[in-house]
Amino acid sequence: MALSPEEFYDHALAAADGERRLPLARMTGWDISPFEQDGLRVSPLRPPVLPETARHGEDPADCRNCRDRDEGIWFNDRWRLARVPGVGVPLVLMLYPRDHHDMADLPDELAAELGLLTTRIVRHMQALPHVSRAHVYRIGDGAAHLHVWFFARPEGQAQLYGSWLVVWDDLLPEYPADVADADAATVAGALIGSHGGRRDPA
Ligand SMILES: [Zn+2]
């Protein structure tokens, strides 16, 4: 059984200093780290918060991802794909089921299609000129309605390799929206070719 919240907190605190700060992560020593270790310090550990804060859309009646079921660049009857604006990397896409499901309660038919869609979206993003990789993330601590992230890594920018990419994305200036819109449209067209679906919600 996993450690209880109190046990986990005590376990972490045992490695922290008198201000409850852990030592710097190994990742900050990697040469792809966006931060230099000199002057950097870790936030003090906070005790567990129970019960946990409710996520957005736990009640489907208040869920923005249900309300926005017709927003996006590609659709079929079960899924929609949208471009996330205001990012620093060349393209960030988000895949949602059109009906209200979280990952753990996704019906088998949708789960199987998620595998196909994930593979095909990655393939089409990586086919874009000057995009080397599409990274896939599902986290789900903020919103209850399943949303899967696809992050395009720009070609040749070797500092942006790997798991720090989402932090670099937050640091970089906003990527030109017209370029991202055109690339998103290319991915949508390729996805219609490989998986079916359409550019309009209905
Ligand atoms: Zn929803």
C-alpha cells in the first residue's frame, strides 16, 4: 500500500533542511535545464491538504470542456482536437472526448480509439517541417474532463529536448499564431486522411 499522506510528508521532510526545503533536483544539473543552479532554491514543503481541492468540471453541468464540445480544428462524433493558444513552442494541441469522461472511466471503444488518435496525431505533428518530436501528456489534476496534450518540439533547439520542454514553453515568447494556425490546419487535414472525421463539429 502506498504511504499515507502524513507518512509521505514525513518521508519527504526527512530529506529537507530546517526551512523544509529539499536539495535541488538532479534535473537542474542537466545541461537542458532552463535554470542555473546558482541562486536557485526549492520551495518549502507544505503539509498535505485533505480533502483535496475539487477539480474543474467534477460536475458535468459546470464543465467548460462539455460546453466547448463544438470548439476545435478537427472533430468526429466522439472526439475533438483543439489548438492551445498563447504557447511558446511551435504547436500545442489538445484532444478531448466530446462527452464527459475522465481517463479512468473511458469506455473501451473510446480507449481503443484514443490509442489510434494519439499515434496518428503524433505522426502528423512530426511530419510538419521544423518539428522534430510531438510529446504526449495526460495529467488531469486541474480538470475532470479528459484532455490529452501534444507538444511540438522545434527542430534543432537542443536545449528543449526532454522533460523540461513544458517549462521552456512557459519561458519562451509567444509563438506566431498565424504559423501555428497553418500547421494545426495541416495536422487536421492529415488526420481526416488517416482517421476520418471533419473540420466542422456537426
Ligand atoms: Zn465535461
